[in-house]
Amino acid sequence: MFGFGTANKDKAAIQRIFKGQQEAFRLIVERYQPVVYAVALAQSSNVVIADKAVVATFRQAFERLVSLTDAKRLGLWLCALAHKETDTLTGLRGSDRLRARDRDPSAKLVDLEWLQSELLEPLSEELGPFTVQERKGLLLNTLCGVSSRTISDYLKIDAKEASEDLARTHENVEKKLLREVAAALVPEINSKERMVHIMREVAGDAAAIKAARETRLGRVKGRRLPLFVGAAAVLVLAIAGFFVYRAFFAAPAEAPVQTASTTPGTPSAPGTPTEPGTPTQSPAAPQDPAIVPNNYVIKSRVVDRRFLNGIPGLTATAGDKSAVTDSFGGFEIKNVTRGEYEVVISYNGEELSKGNIMHTEKRNAKIQIDITDKVPAKFDFRGKVLDAKNGQVIPAFEIAACKDAQQMMPPYILNEFQAQTNPDGLLLDRYVTYGTYTLYVRAQGYAPLAVPVVISDGWNNDTVHEIHLLRSATIQGRVYGANELTIQDARIMPREGNPDSIARNKINYAASDANGLFVIYSLPVGVSWFLIDHPTYGLAHAVIVTEPGKITEVKIQMPRKGSLAGDITLDGYPARFSQFRIASGMVAGSRTVEPQYNSPGAYEAPKLPPGEVTILASVAPKDGSPWFERVYERSATLDQSQPAWLDFNYATGPNRLTGSVALRGAPAKSAFVEVNLFRPDARNVEHLYYDIGATGTFTVENLPMGKGEVTVYCSNKSIGKADFSASRGSMEKATKPFEFVEAPEIKLDFAL
């Protein structure tokens, strides 16, 4: 799709941008918008996130275009940026990440909600067993017409591997569904509205107006218009000629003459004389009944109530017409007349759902049913529920489940638990399609346990999984305002919002009473991230660790106006700062501040100067930590009318850096490695320091996604950790950048 000619065009466009012609960025957006959209959609499986990711990708590309040294790598570079921006958007907390950006209402836009529910969700079910890399290749080929060779270039994989991935995915994904998705997404992947929006953000209103005037996106091709007009004219002339011929030239048809039949010797009825040659009219024939068109269709989907996955093999009946649901739960009842019908869902002659009113010319809602033993389900999860301490069987228990891996148990799950009993503690849960699920199991006196269930190829329905329940844990807390008075009706909610919780009208676990007290005893044991919300007194954070069979008592206080507040965690657990330094433009130098801890995992630094401040916050290593110092440098703007939220989550990830260090002339007696993580941009840097001694090799594990740089310090003298800060200026050093996009490991060698 993109060859040498495209590379030359890209180079010319980039040169124009560097000369100050910012409107030339339109050409890059037009050319690569489909590719970037396909990558974002494959990674997120959500049209809203994909749309936002495309905008964020091109915004980043415009700002960092000067760092691109080879125009031929523009497509690869944009794909890497799209991966990063999509990963950032999918990792955001709260339901706002699924709220569509403000789109131009005057443009002809796609119904994103319909597109997501009717096409993307079935496609996600089909693509469940495949990796992100395979999904990207398939969508690049389907939406953009990219060949396997170009896919290998964009995704930085072997050409043979890309070809095999593409062939395998095409073979296992329904071609009709792919065609429907591709056709529906044409306005989105070549969106004029999005291109203008991007140009307005990166280059201003004038460039956006010029781009909207010059772009060919959204235009009707002019060459087809004369052909259409000519065909219409010929058709009109043909019809007119036909009627002229019938009126003036065709011979009139002779109507058949009907005479009254008389039998010789039989007189006519009195008062009805007949004269020879006078025709008599027969009685009017009865008219045929009106024919009602029966070419209408009733369309909808049947899904399971918990996960909204389509259920195949069910019978949908409307009147005397019926249809069987396909692999996505969709059905079409054909050859019905226009109107409203009651649709009944059944399986093997047994009714599962009735009273579903649907219309032939309206968008019908999904039909949701519960997966019971009367409903066909392809996958069974079998478990055995045991006491984690003594291994005894628990015969009575309850189960509930949600889709995907949740950071915390969604509040609505508390209303979803269903009881099961078995003398041997055997559990059964059923699933319709591939996917990642979280199954929660609890019993009286036991805390819910989150069991990850990944349904993929090779799943065995007969495997029995042991589920060890821990004794229940209790959180007992009291909520205070900034004035240190207790607060009533403060809602205790999970930090990460869940759209299903909002839809099912349960978004919090508990609320404080008249004395500010609350008690929660229904959550899994471990770390829980809470958001405490009150419409009058504001917000507070808490990160609480619970232990089985114990009561955890906590105090939670709202931060003051004008203070700096947020999380302080290390590897997901509450922590405390070893040093907290602040630098402000209003005060020369930096000073040490002693934060106060309003609740577990939450800090507050009051009485700070307003305006822009820079924080250097350190934490001490835990036992066994490979690093000896960890400093997080962040910037914030303080406003005296409200708290400023700034989190210090010293996070980990699945990535690692490896490498070697060599000092010319003599072996190094001491060496240190500094890893700088830019999260999420260069103004927010996390510094990790490692002492590798004279080993000459280093391995840095548990790094998160993103980019950064590694600096190596070497000396032919023995230098300890305590002396590193004072001696680093005189040591030999070298720096190399890195970026984790898809590869989980990067190797960097240094020769100083």
C-alpha cells in the first residue's frame, strides 16, 4: 500500500512542515489515518478509545516530528506511537475513558454505540484467542488493504511470521463479519471530521479551515455524477416514449362482449326486455383482497445477561416464522409483514424468554437471558471449593463473575452472587465464548476470592480447579473532613469506575453513618484502592491492605484546599516517603517538607506556595529490592481554592533491561546504573539507582511500559552506595535511550 512514492511524498510533506507550512501535516494525517486507526482498534477493541488514540497519536507525532530521521520509517513510527497512546488510554481509571470525544455535530458521523455493540463486540469474540499482534495484522489487512510484507514492517516482525499470522486469522474469523466491519468503518478510518479536529489542535483554526477546504476526504467523486445524470435522462426518455407509443400508435384492444344467455322457449324476466344486439352487463365480480408486502425482517441478538456474549443455536420465533441464532447470537426472522411482533426465544422446544416486543423498522434491543443448564454453553469451568487453612471441603458457597480482569471487585457484583451447594464442594460455571473472565467465589465466613478464568484454545471442560478460600476480612473506618469533623453519607467506592456498576445502579460498597463510621466485610483479601466521595466535602484516597480473619481499622481525612495530595504506593502497597523535597519559582532552591498521611497510601502536603512546583520524592527500598534509591520527580500547579492531586505510584511492569559495562584500560572496580523512566512525559521522571559493583553486567527487571534512558557510571576506584551522590560527577558515564513498545526485553551494552 505504501511504497517508495509514498516515502517521497512523506519526505516532501515533512520538509514543508519544517519550513513553517504546518498545513502540510494534513497530508500525513490523510495518508496514515487508516493505519493508525487499525492498530488502535486492534489493541483496544473499542471504537471510542481507537478514535481518541488516533487524535493523540497524531498530536504526539506533530510535536515530535523533528525526532524522525528517516521518512521511510514514518508508518512504523506512527504505529509505535499508536500502540503507546492506546495503552495509555486503556489504562486510564474511570468510565470517562469510554466517553466519546466532542465530535462535530454537523458532520455525517458513525453511530459509535451501534458500531461497538453490533459489530465490534462480535468481532472481539471472534478474535479472543488471537494475540494483539495477530489482531493488528488482520485489521491492517482488512481495513487498509496492507499486505503481509508491509504488516511485518509496521509491526517489526518477520515477514514469514506476519504471513502465517494473517493466514491463520483469516481462516478462523468469519469473512462476512469482516466485510461488514470494514464497510461500516469506512467513514471512521477516513474521517474528515477527525482530520480537521487534529489540524485544529496542532496547527490552529486557520490551518484546520484550509485543510477542510483542500482535503478530498468526504467528497463525492465528480466523474460519477454525469454518468448518473445521463442514465436517468435515458430512463425518462424511454418511459415517455413507451407511453406515447401506447397512446397514439398501438391498436386499441377490443373489449370482449358479453351477451345475456337465453334458452329457447324461456322468456326473459319481466321488466328486463332485451333487444337483439344489445349487450347486457354481468354482475360486478368480487375484488381480490389487498396484498400486504411480506418482505420485512426482524433483527436482533440474544446474549447472556452477565457478559453480553452472543448465544448460538437458539430459536427465535415471531408468529409462524422463526430463525436460529448464529455464532454471535444474531438472528433474522425473514418474510414477515411490517409491524411489531412478540419474539419468543426457545431451545429444544422449551421457552427461555418471551414478551420481547420488536419492530421490523426499528433498532431492536438485545435479548438478555441467564445461562442455565437449559441453555447451550460451549465451555464449563469446574472447581472444588476448599478452606485455605485446613483444606476441608466447603459444601455451600456462592459465585459471581465479570468480564476481564478487574483491579477491584465491581460493587454491582455484590448483587450478582448465586448460591450453589454440593457435598463434595464441586462448583460449575458456564461460558459461551472465548475471553478473559474473573470468577468470584465466597462462602459464609469466607472472603470472596477472585479466580481468573481465561477461555482459549485447548480449554478442557473436565479439569477441576482447586479454589482455596480465606477467612473474611473486615475494614472498619471513619471519615473526617478537612476540619477534622466526621462526615456522614460519604460513599466508599472502588478507585477504578466500572460502566456496569453505573448501569446496574450500584457504584459504592458502603456509606458513612452519622458518626462517620463505615464497615466493609464483603471484599477479597489483599490490597483495595478506594475513592471516598462526598458532594459537599470533596474527595479522598485510600489504599488499604486487609488480612484474613482480621479487622483493619483506618482513618480517612479529606485534604485541605490549596494542599498537594494523592497516592503514595510502592509495588501496589501503601508506602511512606523517605524524603520529600519541593522547588518553587517563588522560592530559591528546594526545601524539605514532611507530608502527613491522612489514610493508608495517601499523603497530604499543606501550606505550599501557589503556582508551578516541582517535587522530588524518594522512598526507601524494601527487603530484597535490587535498587538502593528511587526518586520520583513530578510537576504540579497548586490552586488555593482546591486540593491539587499528584500520585506517586512507584510502579512495576513486565519488562526488563539487560546489558554489559566495560571500562577501557582497566576493569571497573565499581559501577552504578541509573534508569530514568519518563512517565508519562519528560516532566515526570522516575529515577532508579542500582549498584552492580565490578560484575560488568546488569539486569533491571519489573519495568513498566514506556520510554526512558539508561546512564552507566564507572570508576577504577571502589565507591560505595553512600558515596555515589558525591562521586558521580567524577565518574566515567554513558547514556542510551530505550522504549518498551511490544518487546518485553531490551539489551544495551556500554563501553566507556
